[in-house]
Amino acid sequence: MIRDQHHMSPRKTSIRLLGQKLSDELLMQRLQAGQLEACSVLFERYHIPLYNFFLHSTSDRSLSEDLSQSVFERLMRYQHSFKPGNSFRSWIYQIARNLLYSHFQEKRLLLSPEIDLDKNYSESEDKSRINSQEYQDQLQLALGRIKKEHREIIVLCKLQGFTLKEAGQVLECSEGAAKVRMHRAMQQLRTQFFKSNSL
């Protein structure tokens, strides 16, 4: 139902509109100061990216919705653990990462990214090949065989658009270490992908 703006509280309206202009970090400071409306703005900014993060990691829409909601529940519960000067984006993805691996602690995590592993095709051939079910099935098998720490950096950098520096903050390692991990992850993924193709 669409709410009539004339019936909204002036204070809530001003905070909501102001929130759209504030950085994530300043919104967290507002939330920590007791302005709960700041959480609504953060939700609007991050619930879709977080949902996509979980969906790429689980291929389960319902589970991804539940996990996304749980991130914001934890945000409210642990809001005072956020420290001024830190990146909110990295902090909230650390929450998401912990939730994901808690859920899959006893299970095998598979991803469904569109990642090109072979450059010996034209652009049009690449797109058609990458989107094919056979390619995706083979990629799923390969991803299931690589290490967890390699899967997660592929999700962050290849699917979520994180820089290596940002990924390092989420994974609690340096930018240099993240770069090395990404290089090894893609090497391992290619090895497993082409091994499954040769069977």
C-alpha cells in the first residue's frame, strides 16, 4: 500500500530524506545513536546486493531471502560492534559471509557465476557458450571441487564487484594476499573445469 506523504511524521520524513544523502558509515552512526530510521535506508541500499550474494552462493531464492533478512537482524543486534573509520560495506559482507558459512558448515557450497575460463572464442561465441546449460553444469562441478576460500573470493570479486582491497577487508587479509588468493582461485577453477571436460 502506498503511504500518503502528507500523513508521514515530519521528523521521520526529514531523517529518511537526509539519510539518502549520508554515507553508509554516517548512517551507522545515526543508528548507533538511536535513529532507527537509518536502518531502513541501509536496507534499501543493501538488501538486493546481499540477496544476489547469497543467491550466487546457494542457487536457492527462498534461502537467500531468509539469509538476507538475517543479515539485518544481526546488524541491529551487533550494531555497536561497528567502529567509526571502518568500511560499512566490508563490515556487512563479513556478517553475510559468516551467516553463509554457518549455514553450510555441514554442506557443500556450490556457486552459479557466469565466469569465462577460456579466451579462445569470439565475443558472441563466448556469451552463447557461457550461458549454455552444459557450460554452467561443468562450472558447477568445478566450483564444487575447489577450496572454500577460493570460492568466496570469486563470488566477491567476479560477482559482487568488490575490488581486491575491499575483498581483503571482508576476508580479513591484505590486498596483496587477496590478489594472490584470486590468482590461485582462478587457476584452481580452470584446472578443475578442464579436467571435468576431459572426462
